[in-house]
Amino acid sequence: MILEVAILDVIAGEEDNFEIAFKKAEEIIASIQGYISHELLHCIEKNNRYILLVKWETLEAHTEEFRQSDKYIEWKRLLHHFYDPFPTVEHYQAL
């Protein structure tokens, strides 16, 4: 299992719109082969910050199955304009 971690800084004032868009986008990611689960968490200290945690069966499920799919184009259309700065995505595995 691979854990994708992304800290998402949303443009201030766009939090509600981001959350609405994410409700649509999460259906996209959940449909990808190799997807296990995800959580979107809202930061208490910084209102426009979120953390996205996605569990994948393999790294390739994220980097190839998802990121190289037509569904990723729709994901980007729904979400990428909310980020400032654009998030860094990292992948983790258990020891």
C-alpha cells in the first residue's frame, strides 16, 4: 500500500467552492483501478489549508492509472485552479 500525501493551500475565500468541487472530484479518484481510499482533512489553524491522503495499491496506480488517464483531465479542471501555491505530492510506504 502506498500513501499519497498532498498539502493543499486553497486561495483564501474559495474554501466553500473548493469543498463543493472536491465532492465531485472524489468520485473520479474513487473510480481508478488501484485506488483504496482517501481522506480530505481541514486544517484547524489555517482555514484555507487541507491535507489529502489517498491510499493506493501501488505507486503506479496513482502515477500511471490515474495521472495518465482522461479522468485526470477532469480532476484538474475541477480542482487545480483553487491552489496557491500548487501542492507538492509525496508518496509514503510502511516500513
